Amino acid sequence: MREVSLDLPAPEGFGTVIIGIPQDSELEIDVRLESVVEGVLVSGSVAGEAVGECGRCLDEVVYDIDNTFQELFYFPERAKAAKEEAEEDEVEIVELVDDEIDLEPLLRDSVVFALPFQPLCSPDCPGLCSECGVHLADEEGHSHEVLDPRWSTLQSMFNETKES
């Protein structure tokens, strides 16, 4: 068994279009590697800071990510046996390649699944006005007079009468 702590720069694409960990920002990774009969059991945690925009008002949001992960990396000869035993699409078999473990896909999955689907700057964020785009948190009571289009002819007749 071996435990390793790493501070590494985040690779490109560690997130979604709306929110993610910026490239080259620091990721704190603690990994525990254990030799088991089938291969190497990798478990640990990843921590970083995700930056994105609020899904309602488009202001910047920052989320602290601290997530755990675990994956069994099979020895090549054990992977063949595990694939034969497993039914299709039941389990993903990840193999050791040249006695090396690629943590990036494991870390990416751990981080991306921890990110909020719809990030918000605050739970009660009112968002933007759908008519003019004004930030509703800055202007309380903001509203527009909305007329039913079915009454537009009557409104134009009323405006003509008013002008004369």
C-alpha cells in the first residue's frame, strides 16, 4: 500500500461549458494505492476551485470541489477473466497499461459529476428580466406592462381616441 499527495495543475476541459476548474489552476490530490489480487485499487480525494457563471443572472460563481473517487485497475491477465465473467455493459474494466495508472479520466469523472448542473450565485437569485435583460437583484419591483396581443387592436383604437 502506498499513499501519495500531489498538487497538480488542472488539465484542459475539467468541467462543463457553464462551470469548471480553470486550466492550470491547482488540484490537490490525495491517492491511496493498494495491491489486491485483481490489480491495484486506487482511492482518494480531489479538491479544487470551480469557476463559472450563474445560470440565472450570469454573474461569476465559485464552488469548492472536494470529492472522493475509487477505481480498480486490473492486471491485464485478470482483466480478461473479469471481462469474460461480466455481462456486457455491466461493469467497466480498467486495465493497467505497462504498470502505469492514468488518473486523469478518474479525476475528470469525479470532478465533473460533483459540479452543479445549474450553478447559482445564491439560492434565491431572481435572474435577469426576460424583456430587457436588467439584473433583477439590482432593481426591486422591476416590471413591464405586458398587453395581451389579442387586445392590440382595441389598444390602438384607444390611443387614437386619446390623441384626438
